[in-house]
Amino acid sequence: MTITEAPVTATPLDRARAALRARLLADRVLIDLGSPGLYGRTGVFERVYTAVDTAAVRSMADLDSEVLRFPPVEPLAAFERTDYIASFPDLAASISGFTGGDRKHRELLAARERGERWESFLEPADLMLAPAVCHPVYGLVGDTVQQAGRSFDIVGDSFRREPSLDPMRLQAFHMHEFVHIGTPTSAKAHRDEHIPVMRSLLEGFGLDIDVVPANDPFFGRVGKILARNQVEQALKYEFVTPVYGDAGEATAISSANLHEDHFGLSFGLRTEDGEVAHSACLAFGLERITIALFAAHGTDPAAWPAAVRRALTL
Ligand code: ATP
Ligand code: ZN
């Protein structure tokens, strides 16, 4: 059995995922790198991906955001302050490096020679792979943010350790985030005013969109309670689209999240009036939107409906 075939016991959802994955690979949209959720990308993928990103940026032009770009790894100290490890330990991933001398190196090579895994010879470095691209910004704005708030345009690599054969669930992907740090009112307005904008952008791509309270995969038993609270408080919304039709739940391709004072408290951020700063973040899942487009309209963009091609200026 090759990795692209669903097992005999597969559910309709497994089969739908395997079929989309097989089509994207066969039609040379994605390239299998031999590890679930890691793909190379070809020209046709890149063309649509770039068009999606450009349209997303255009839709947020009113924000006049400050542009920031960060590397795909973040210092452990910054990661700590986000509290990510409390909620999503299973998705987190750290960087390790070799710090031994000659002797340890010989032991590593001997283990490798025996066909054993050798990564245990590496030591954790104080670096984490970034699971969300907005994290570094909260440590960079200083302790006082102007009363009107500040908006940021951040895009970059995200890594989440969730290997899967679902082509919508990658381990390494990109999100384009529009973050606002300001007052409770300005943060909430940032989220609420842009929900319709994001919705109509995604609908303009010819996708069926629902906006629903988010259901993040918080870890463990406590996580079940956190997940229930998240839905009840309705702080975070997701833009979902039924990539697999009736076979499974619709997939989140973007999100709009009000953090309230979460980052303000942990990073010690205040507005000029002395109140704890609030933040909100709009995130476009760039690969998910791109793959949803291929799933909805086929793998040849030249054959997509004219209105969709216009919306994407393809
Ligand atoms: P927060 O600000 O709460 O940390 P966020 O808004 O930065 O969260 P998420 O909502 O978790 O981040 O993710 C943003 C978007 O990234 C999702 O809507 C989705 O489109 C995309 N995404 C998340 N996980 C994956 C994945 N495994 N593969 C591909 N895209 C993903
Ligand atoms: Zn964010």
C-alpha cells in the first residue's frame, strides 16, 4: 500500500482526504516529501498562493499596518510568555543542536552505523519553532501602546506537530496575520469590523463560507473545559469551508480572534491611560485557502470560473 491509498477500513472522510491528496500529487500541485503534512510546492500552487496572499493584504488596506517579519523559530523566553505549552503541548516543537565533543560524536556515529536513531545525542537549544506568527510582536511594542492602538501585518512560517495525511492539515505552513494591540474597544472593533471583510473576500474566491465559534484542540482533560469555554465566550471565530462535502466537518481556513487581556497581561502591555492592553488577531491560513480553491475548482486555474479568476487577479 502506498501512502496515498486509504486503508480498507477507511471512513468516507478518510477516503475524501486521500482522494484530494492523491489528486494534488498526481496533478503536480504538491510534491510528497515523504513525511505526512510536509510538501514541496510547484509553480501552479505558488501562483495561486501568491494571488491569495495579495488579495488578503489588499482586503486589509484600511488598517495601514506596520509590516513585521520574523524567522520561523522564536526564543524560548518569548514562547514561554505566550503560554502555548499549557494549551497545546502536543503541537509544540523545539530545536535541538549538537553540543558534545569528539567522544560523543563517535558515539552518535556508532549508533547511526547500527541503524539506530541518533537525535537523542542532540541537546535542546533555547529555540522553539513558531506555532503562530504573531507571537514575537507582543514582546516588541514596549510597555505602553498609544491610545489609538497599533496594527501589524505579519506573515511567516508556522510549525505545528500534527502529522496527517489530510492535505488541509500541514506541519509546516504559513499564516498572514493582521494583529491589533490597543484598548478593549479598539481590539474588539478590529476583530468585529473585519469579520465581514474576510468573509466576503473568501466568498469572492467562490468558496462556501460559514463563520462559526472556534473549536481549538486544547490538550488533555483540562483542554475539554477550555474548549467549551472558548465556544461559550465566542472570542474566536473561524471561517470554515466544506472541503470534503458531506463526508466531514468543514475546515477552518482563516480565523478572527479576540485575545482580550491575555497577551497584555503576560507581556506587561498597557495603553496610555494605564489600562492593560487588549489584542486581537485576524489570521489567513494561506495554504488552507489555496488548497480549498484547488479542491473547489480543480487543479487547473485556467479553467476556474471567470469571477474567481478576477477576484484573484489570476
Ligand atoms: P492565536 O492568535 O489564538 O494564537 P491564530 O489566529 O494565530 O491563533 P489559528 O487560528 O490557530 O492561529 O490558525 C490560523 C489559521 O492557520 C487557521 O485558521 C488555519 O487556516 C491555519 N492553520 C492552522 N493549523 C494548520 C495546519 N495544521 N495546516 C495548515 N493550516 C493551518
Ligand atoms: Zn495570532
